[in-house]
Amino acid sequence: MTSFGDLLGPAPTLLPGDDDAESALLNHADPKSVAAEHPSASIAWAALAEPALEAGEPVMAYAYARTGYHRGLDQLRRNGWKGFGAVPYSHEPNRGFLRAVAALARAAREIGETEEFERCLALLEDCDPKAAGELGLG
């Protein structure tokens, strides 16, 4: 059984994370440097997208978040995800990807890309029904 009670669904995907990137960000390293040194770490791209949104730069945020989203999809697939199934927010290493999706949703909404906003919300719901709320979209 999956963590969300689906007897037929795949087991939740638990990403391994990127300890070096996560540690650098926790120690207040510049997110641009972290993304350059760890370009596959979704957490680094989310850490760039979120302040861009706060600064009123939705196009820049969109680009950063889209990169984090795609790098996260690559990592999910390498870890057995088939395009559906749980990616629990409660698992800390999954949060970089989920944060990138949430930032992409917010940036898409700000630039008027309604379909992308809705796709991102649906993806977050598929990954973890609690994720959108945890990430300020609920």
C-alpha cells in the first residue's frame, strides 16, 4: 500500500537528495553558486526561483523554477517514478522538486499562463495532496 492508501499504486518515490547542495544552502551560500556547482539539484533552482518571485520577477522565477522542475523529473525517473504516484512532501529530499513545482505554479499564475498553473497544481496534488498547502498554494 502506498502512503496515501492506494493499494494498486506504486510505492512512494523517495529521492536521495543532494547533501552538498542542501548543506551549502543551509549555510547561506549564494544560491547561484550552488546551482552552478550542483545543476541537477532542484533545491538550488527553487532557492533561486522563490526570491525572484518575492522580488517581482516572475519571468526570471519561471525560468529558474522550470529548470528545477525538469531536473527533478530527471531525478524522479532515475529513482523509479513512472510519471505518477506519490512523491511525499514529508520526505525532506523531495522538497526541492516540490518547491520548484510550486514556484513554477506561482510564476505561471503571475504571467497569466493559466494552463501551466493548473498543471502544476494537479502535479502537486498527484505527488502529495498536502504539498500545495505546505507550499503556500492551498
